[in-house]
Amino acid sequence: AQSVAQPEDQVNVAEGNPLTVKCTYSVSGNPYLFWYVQYPNRGLQFLLKYITGDNLVKGSYGFEAEFNKSQTSFHLKKPSALVSDSALYFCAVRALNSGNTPLVFGKGTRLSVIA
Amino acid sequence: DGGITQSPKYLFRKEGQNVTLSCEQNLNHDAMYWYRQDPGQGLRLIYYSQIVNDFQKGDIAEGYSVSREKKESFPLTVTSAQKNPTAFYLCASTPLTGPGDYFYTFGSGTRLTVV
């Protein structure tokens, strides 16, 4: 079975400070990992994904994520937070060789960036 | 522009009524998905389809039905058997041509309210 945990419901950070949104996963075999962002009353927007290769993945809007196989984590990071980064963030996973099974999403982490 | 369109944006349902949510994509994507979003519960999979005239139940299919008569369209019907339908519904699609192309594009969602 595939699962994702986002241990923090809410993350608060001051503008200009670095931010981290945590994600851990469980899959059989190699993972296919994603981060999405959602603004109020909108659909989810793709930020970045990891398939294989470099453990540090760079994505949209200055976000990046670090894949750590030993810790089964895929934390989202940004060096300097903006107020406009305030949104709901979702981590998602599926096994890479799972025959196109659907993504499993975490419960989301609400990021609040304070000016 | 290519994209995925959900309509209506807001929908109100009376007790005992069936309602249908529309999802159309012009991305030539193979697979389409319906998710339900409730506060604090993340995204839960209702149904998905990877090919025309075929679909599979997700984790919370009871009280819902779907069809996939055309590649571009994947409507969701919320039946009177769904006892708590008030939620935000999200449709997504993805190509299945290979891992490098695989990521969900989401519609902007339909908010369904029981009145």
C-alpha cells in the first residue's frame, strides 16, 4: 500500500526566512513523488516531481525538494519565503512501477508567511 | 490553450436529488480522476479511468457514479445515496505515455453544497 504523511497541519514563517514543509512516504519499490500547491477555491498546481536521479529537485516559483531514500522523506523547501507563498501544500506519491495506479495525496500543510 | 475545465463552479443540491459535475479536458490525456476534498482530510479518490469505456472505483466510490464515453470527458454523478456530499470536488488528468510525462493537471474545482 502507498501512503503519505504530512506531519504538520500548519507552518508559520516570517517573510524572507527559509521555509520547509515536511513529507514522508511509504511505497513498495521506488517512489514517484510530487508537490502541489493550492490557493483558496482553486485546483491544485504542480510544483515539482522526483522520478530518479539528483536528490535535489528544483521546481516552480523558487521551490525545491530534497529526496532522502533512507529517511523516506521528500521535504519541500524555499530559501526565502514570500507572503504570496501562503497556501495549502500537498505531497503525493505512487510507486514508480505500479502500473499507473493513482497518486495518493497527503492531508496537506497550510503555509502562512507573515510580513 | 490546453486545459481541464470543470463546471459548474458552484452547485447546490436538494436532499434526494442526483447532480452531475462536468469535467472536460483538451490535453489528449489518457487518464482522468475525481477527488473529493474536505477540510483537514486532504484529497480522497472517488473514481478514475485510464481508457475510454473503462473506470475503477477509488477509496470512497459509494454514492457516486461516472462514465467515460469520450476521451475528453469524465462526468461525475453524485447520487442521493451519497449522504454527505457537501465538499469541493476536483478533477484531474494525466498522460500515461511514460514516467517523464506523468503528472496531474487539475481543474479549478466544483463546490457542491446540500441545501
